[in-house]
Amino acid sequence: MENIMSKRTLEFHWVLVFWLAFAQIFFGNTVSAASHVEFLEKSDERILTYSSDLGLTANVDFLQIDIVEIVIQFDDKTILVNVGYGDREREVYIKGVNVNTGEIERFTINDSDVLKRFLLYLMEEEGFGHNILERTLLRSLNLLYSWPQNAPLFLSADKSTISSMMGGHSGEVSLRSEIISGSDNSTINSTVTATALSQSLCTNINEAHVGAYIFSSIDPVLCAIGRESIPISHVVGPYPFQPNGCFGRCGSGCIGDPGGAGGLAQNDLNIFTQSCFNHDACVDALGDADPCCMEMFLLTIDDFYNGTDCTPVLTVTIYPQAAVDAGAKWQVEGDPYNTGWHSSAEKIDWLPENTYRIIFSDIAGWNTPSPQTTSIKSGTPVITLGTYSVTNATVAPEQLQVFARGGDNAPYQMVWDGSTWQWWYGYPGAISEAPAVVSYKGQLHVFVRGSDYALYQMFWDGAKWNGWYDLGGYLSSAPAVVNYNGQLHLFAVGADHALHQMFWDGVQWNGWYLLGGDIIGSPAVVNYNGQIHVFVTGTDHALYQMFWDGIAWNGWYRYSFYLAYGPGAVSLNGNLHIFAVSSDHALYQMFWDGSKWNGWYQLGGSVIGSPAPVGYNGQVVVLVTGGDNAIWWDTFDGTKWSGWGYLGGYTLSSPGVANYQPGG
């Protein structure tokens, strides 16, 4: 990432200035004179905005699928910020240069004032901060305006220890070595290593917190050379109202001064994050104007971008969509702000810690869900569900439950209720591969690989979500799961590229058990004629099969066909269907009719990742991630395929799907 800042960034400035001048003329009559920020483009894919009174422009987009790039231009400075997500979540690159000389700039009081005001302008925009680009821009501005004064605007941070699934990390933070010359001919060396503070946490106002940094100065011109240990003891509080308190330069859910200098805080929750403490301990311990703070500040930046969100968020989703369309709503009894009825999937983040009762509105022709009791705690998102049923209905319809990894690495869900798709519902956690989904004893179970490569589980018990539960292991693939003889059998590829199995016997988990093989991609598993059949892609890109006949494993059996990813498998109407993506990125199918294999048959499409087939209402349904990172689906009715249908979304993984019947 250190080479991203190049001549094209400087050239971009002049193109942007010309475009903004033209846009002000062309769009001038459509922009409110009271606006502090104006948008030339604002979408999930790109943001182009400027502030005429600050003389500042910002361009935000995806440099790559897992890198967000921000270019901020004001006065004679260009600041470039690249933030990694997913497998690159510990990569951060920041460089501020003079547009005329290309030399590294040092941070000034004026820079801080401009960036802080721009941050506050954006916070005044209703609804701003809803997607990954907007959140990254807000967080980056929040970090930049607190940059130590007179310190170089430069950082190149490598990926370090993998964070745990729910955020936070401990261990060494290593910054890439890059030596450059400053505008005053001093030498700036970004190579620093120190032990980070403990796991991300949420701490109440007025509580004391103690930590220590061992650091060395990075600027021999302005700082004394040497290493020393600085103990840091803080009483947490909203600066400047608490001496030595938290400045509020932290993520959502932290205490601050909303609409003032308090960072991204949107409410008065009395909590703060580890990243807030790390940054403010650094700056407060040595003073804003002291560049010797720079090293400690750099060491905490990955905490800042990846720290725990302390906001206790409550989300209530209403099923089915037909009930939502009929006007179904939910409400919190005891809401101190008395905000009334809320729509399905609406998130609220202003409830103090307490236990609340959630009630649902009555609508004609529907049975109202029973009230639910839930506890709100800092740093613990709460997701619950209210399911309406049609009056006098006896059997709930089958649902397609689809899960995928979103652009922010969180798991997302959408549901087909037999007539419409219900879009997308996000859940807490960071996942690093495609989810595996299965219906089991009236419950819906979701298994994922976390960002620490361990296996995690959550399940829907018919009333609420439970989990995540850490099942351990080290997975180099997405998991696969099957319901077999009242047991759940899980399969995954380990660090040794072999297949491993564990199973739930109804009481406890058993395994892992080594099944061998030399595998790339993720496995597929299916229950067929009372047997467990597992399909994988070998290192030669051929298809391999093994099966459990109730007594022993049989195989491997090799089938000559080139697979670019792991396969997908489904059993329906006595046939065993296999789906694969080949080198042309099209989808292919072959099937076992009980006596022989038939195919391969090309189904077209432009697919990345493994296909996800499922049986639904007597038909074969297959979902894939397209080359546009959206979800697509196709249906086979036993005679013909219906053709590809677009389901949208933005996913970094293949989908996972299960046929689920509520209460079934």
C-alpha cells in the first residue's frame, strides 16, 4: 500500500478542482445556500463532496474490493488515506503532501480546525454514515483532526495479529519501514514496534483506566532520542469537562459533545472504547503540540479503525414481509424518549442499560407476536424478531434463508417467504468466509469462519438469535454443514489443506476428526439416501467425492472436470445434483440419477466463488455471487431453468442458503 500515493493523486487534484468549479455553476441552483457540504456523488460505491466555505474536497471510493481510499484536498495539502478491511483489516496508509512540492506535510492547528469542522458538517447531514464508505470517511476525519501538531502526516501500517471475531486484538503491531525526507530536510522513519494495550473494551465515565506505552521518538530533530516507559492513568470523561479525560476521538457509542468537539458521539452514552483511550492517552500524556507523541499515536491507529463499537444497538425485524406491508410495527415499553412505533429492521441506539419489553402492533388478519423481554448492555448489539402469522393459518410457508458476508465483513441475511424477498438484515461480528446455514429441529443454525479463522455458531430458536458461540478450530475454508439422523455434521478444510469433521450428537460437539485429502476451496456436503456425501476440489482442480455409508467412509473418487472454486451439492427427488464454476466462470451442473452421472451442463452466468444450491418446493434453487459481487439466483422446475435473476447486495463471499420452515 505504500506505493499508492503517486503522481495520479496530484493529477486528480487539478481534475477535481476543474470539475467542482463546473459543478458549482451547473448544480448551483439545486443546492441549498445553507448547506455546509455539497455532494456531487453519494452512493455505496463512491462519495464526491466538498465544502465551499472550508475550501475542502473529499473523494471516497473502493481502491480495491477490500481497500477504501480517501483523498482530501484543502489549501495546498492533499491527504491520502487507505484503510483495509477483511483479510487486510490491519493495513492503513496515510500520507499528506504539499501539492506543489510533493513533500510530506506536517500537521498544523489550522489543519485540525478545518478537518474538525468538515467532520461536524458531515455529521449534520441526516442519515450520513449508513455505509462502509461514509463510516470510513467519518472515522478517518475523526482520527486526522486529532493528529499530533507539527508531526509528519505519514503512516504505513502492515497487517498484524488477526483480530478476534468480535473485534479487538492484542499483540505486536508492526509498521512497515519507509524512510522519507520532510519539508525541513529532517528524516522521518515510520518503523516502530510496540506491544498494544489489551483487548478492546467499553468503560464507564469516571472510571479509572491505567496502561503503559514503551516508545521511542521518530523525529530526532524535534524529540530527544531514546526509549522510555510512560505509565498512563486516566479518569475517563468527556474532555474538556474532565481533566485528563477522554477527548471523544473515538468511534460510535463513545461519550462526547454531540455537534461540538466530541468526535462521532451521537448520544450521551457514558462509555468509551479502547481506541479512544489509546489515542487520548497518547495525545493527552504528551500534549497536542508535541511531535514526540507521534509514535504512540501511530501504534493505536489500527485499534482506532477496528476497535469495538460500544453502542448498544437494538434491532427488531418483523416477518413475513406481507405483515410489514400490512403495517406491522414494534415499540419499546419504557423508552425514555418515547419515540413510539418503529419499522421492521429499524435500529435504535439511545436506550440506557436496562431490561425492556418489546411489543408489536395489531393488524387486521394477522396474529400478533407475543411481547418479548430483552436486556440492553453497553457494547452488546441486540437483535430480535417478531413473527406474525395469518389468522387461522395452520402451516407456515417454507422460507429460503440466505446469508452472506457483506462489504463490511459482517454477516447479512435475506429471506424469501414464498412471494417476496426481504432485504438485507445485518448482524454483529466479523466473518472471513461464506456462511453455512442449516435447518435443525425447528431452528435455523448459521456457522461462519471468524476473522481469527475459528468456527463460530449462532442459531434462531423461533423467538430470538442466540450466540455467537466459539467452536474453535483453525479453518482455511468456509464450513459446510448437514442435518443427518438428528445430528449436525460440520466439515471444513484445516491449515493442513485436509478435510476435518466435527458433529453435534444432540448433547455435545465431538471432534475434530481428520478425513484427509489435499483440498483447495470449501467443501460441499449433502444427505443423500441416508448417506453423507462430501464433495471437494482437489489441488489439481478436479472434483473429488467421499461418502459415509453409516459404518465407514468410502473414497476418495475423482471426476475429471476443472473447478475454479469449491463445489455445491443438493439432493432432491432421488437425484444428487452437483454444481461447479469452471475456468470460464460459468456455472456447470452434473447429477446422479440413481444409477449414473449425467453432465456436465453449462448454465451460464459470470460467477465468483462456490455455488449454493438448495431444494425448495420441489425445485432446485441455486444462488451465486456474480462478477459484480451481487447475489443472483436460478431455479430448475424439473424440466427447465428459469434464467438468472438479480437479487443485489454487495458481498465479499459466496452465499449460504437453507430451506427453513418456521415452527417446523
